[in-house]
Amino acid sequence: MKTQSKKAMMIGTLALMLGTALAACGSNGNNGSSADNGAANIQSANGAKGADGAAGPNGGTAAGTDATASPDLSKHVKLTWAALGDPPKDFDAVKARLNEMTNKDLNADVDFVWIGWGDLDSKYPLMLMSGQNVDMIYTAGWLDYSGNAKKGAFTELTKDMLDRYAPNAEQKLPPEAWSNATVDGKIIAVPRNFLEYQDAGLAARGDIMEKAGLTTLSNLDDVETYLAAAKEADPKVVPFNTGASVGDYPLTSFVTRKKALVSVPGLPANMLQFDPLETKPQLTSSFDDPDLLAAYPKIRDMFLKGYINKNVLNNKTPSRDAFKAGQSALAAYGDNQFRDAYNDINAAHPDWRVSFQSFSPEGPFIKLAYDSGMMAIPSASENKERALLFMDKFFSDPNYYMLMIYGIEGKHWAYTADKSQIEVPAGSDPSLYPKWQYPWGFGDWVGFNKPSTTDYPDYAKHVEYMRSAAKDNPYANFKPNIDSIKNEIAALNNVFLKYGGALAYGAVDPDDALKKAAAELKAAGYDKVKAGIQKQLDAFTPGS
């Protein structure tokens, strides 16, 4: 994550103040720690029932619907899955195995289209609104699922459809999950069946940490000291060589992750945030948060000293790739992303003694709502019922889940002797199919996922700490009505795109940029939007 072009600045809206997606999501996007892995991200998931004791979001089977009748699979179909990121090296082999299973079970092939992290801001909304025939796509709050649903981008999953085509998901997902996946009274996606605790940070080199006299990177001052040591060690390498990726927005995260900020649903990601743990949450943005305003000059100084690459706003090479290639001394990672990459990096560069430096190791941590990762069926899908049947397989058949998460058994992964953990088989190359965690949005994570023998040091300890310290989000179901301010939101988005990324990377003078941004925000209706949503936030009953 160039110049001030609009395309480059779109990165600002997607990732500002989140650090990674490391979100996805951040990805890139969803990169938090889940209930497996020796930790416990799971809260009331398996076997949840409706209020009357029947399975599913509404409890029981709709009158006149024979949910036990076998779906019609007589016609062979091709399902298209829109996947985020880039395919693993050995994905073709995994895809071939998947299609063997789906041909037998569902009379269907599954194909994939990929939306790279650097193109997510432009290609994701275009795919949804263009009418492209896609049958399954990941969605979440950070991808504005509520706003997209209001535009008609997703298929409503009716009670009849869930009864008939997704009975296992219906049974295993608790009522709260279905509530999180509901927009204007309509279920628009199949959510995950676990609550996630998300953390993100930087991959750092132990040899440079030692040279800099550091044991941790706790704040921007530490980062600057580290980058100075990296530049001194190798002047030819840009210490933080980052690019236009959702996952490469970390410096402001040393500020924002000291708070429990969440984005307002229905708005472009991070346009307005609030802290749901406050008694009376107040909206803020990257242009008026006092802590961020104080951080921008320091980041600008790092940029001017050559610690950040000059082409940061148009460079599409993620810092993770540059880091692995020895072309960057830092890389942005979610904790699960780093967990998957640790052994690969350590094997290639054992002298680095690579470590994960959390943006905020002591929190605060929020239990992300079930809607922080979901799978939706776009309205343009021509195979809605078959897509839902396929998605349900990930709740009923561990073979589907294990294949997509871990790859081919015996080639990419194997059970330990007691079958309590996953390990890389002897002689296998873990980079061929890393535990890439793609199916964030659905599947019986609670029942099927396994911890790994290759976790980085203290991973389980850190996740256990997050589990014990994480707080419920009493505003998880806050979804404001924005119908009367849509034009202003669109205008504001242009301003955020124009200035957000440049400020977060130090690519512009903050005093000048903030002055210009303030005038443009006012003209675009910032005060009206902020006041209108703040009024709804004030009126919302926490926990409802």
C-alpha cells in the first residue's frame, strides 16, 4: 500500500487503523486466532437450538416444507467460488481432489476465481454488482456485507432453503450467529460457528532486534529504533518495504489497537469507528482521532529517513513477500498468518530468529461477532441451491473441511500418532499448501479444526490469554440506517481514499494533508454523517 491517484488511495479505506486483515480481516483478511489450536475461541456454538428446541435460526421446519426430501441433483453443474488472496502453489492438486468429492456427492464441479489482496478494493465490489456468475463469496463486516446486502448483492437464505439444503449448518450455528448474519430481517449468509479473538502485528528479525537493543516492538518509537538498526545493517535494503495490500497497513495500528475500535457497519471500512467497551461510545475517524494525529508526524519522519519505500502507495508487493525475500526487515501479519508462515521463514532464514510482535499484546481484545467471517451466495448465482448444499458439506463432512484447510492428507499434512494434532509429513514442503485458513466464513471449525505441531513459540499461550481477556461486543448487532446519507457517504469515501493511506504511511506532509482533508470532509458532509450515526449509536441498547 504512490501518488495521490484515487486507485491507490482506496487502500486507505479498506485497511486504515486495522493493521492487517489482517482482517481481513484482515486477509489477508481474517487472521485472528480460532477456537482450535489449544486455545478456546468458541462460545456457545455446537448443537445450538432455537428457542423451541428445534434446530436452526427460527427453530423447527416451516409448515408445508419436506426438509427430508432429497434435493434434485440430476443436472451436473459447475459452482464458482470467489476466493480472496492468491492460490497456494499446490492448489490445483487440492482442487482436483475436491472435484472428485463434489462430483460423487453433489454432481458438481467447483471452480475458483481469485481476488488478490492488492485488488480487493476494486474487484470485490465490481464482482458483486456486475452480475458475474459467482456462486459463493466470502463476506464480513470489514467488507461491508450490510451495505452490499442492502444493494441486493446477496441471495436471501430463507428458512425453507436452510431446512432443505443446509440442515447441518442450521443445527450447528447458534441463534446469535444467524442474528449477526441478518440484514433488514433477511439472512444473507452462512456465518462461522465460533467467536474469534483477533490479533495482528509484525514479523521482526531477532538479529536486528538484538543489534537495536530491543526485546519487543511495543510502540512507534521501538519501530523507528528497529528500522534505523536495519538500515545501518544493510543500507541497500528498505527497512520497511511494503505495498498496496490490505495486510500492509500496520504503523497506525500501534496506536489504534491500544483501543477496541470497531467500524460502523454499512460504511466503507474504517470510515467511522467507535469503542464498544466505552459506556457512551463516541464516533471517531482517522482525521480527528487525537492519538492518530499525534502519530502521523512520527510516521512521516520515518518515511523521510528512507525507512519506508517511496513507492509505498503504488507498490503491490505485500511486505510478507518482501520480508521472506530478504528485501524488508518487517512484515505485517495476523497471528494465524504468522503461525502458518513461521516454520517456512525459520527454515529459510534460521539466523534471523524471526518473531511475532503484537501491536497490542495485552489487548484490549474484542470477541469478533459471527459476522466477521461468512459465506454468501451472490444474487447472480445460477446454482443457489447446489451452492448451499456444497457449503453445508463443510458442517457435516470433515473430509471437505480438512481438504480445504490443510490440503491432501499424507501429502500436505498428517495426524500425529494420537490424532490430537496436525503435522507436516516428513520430507514434505510446507510451502506447497500452507494452512492457509481460507474457509474463514463457514464450516464446523469447532468440531473439525486441529492444533498444529508447527505453531510458533508462545502461540498457544498468547491465544489462551486473548481467550481469557476478550470482552463481548455489546454493539455487535448495531446496524445504522444510512439511507438518508448515502450521497454524503459516497462523497466522504473519496476524501478518505485520497488522504488516508498517504497519512498512514507518511507519504505526505501531515499538517498540509490534514488541513486540505478537513476542508474537503466538511464540504462532503462529514458533520452530517457523523451526527446522524452518532444519534443512532446513542439510541442503541447495548446487548440487544
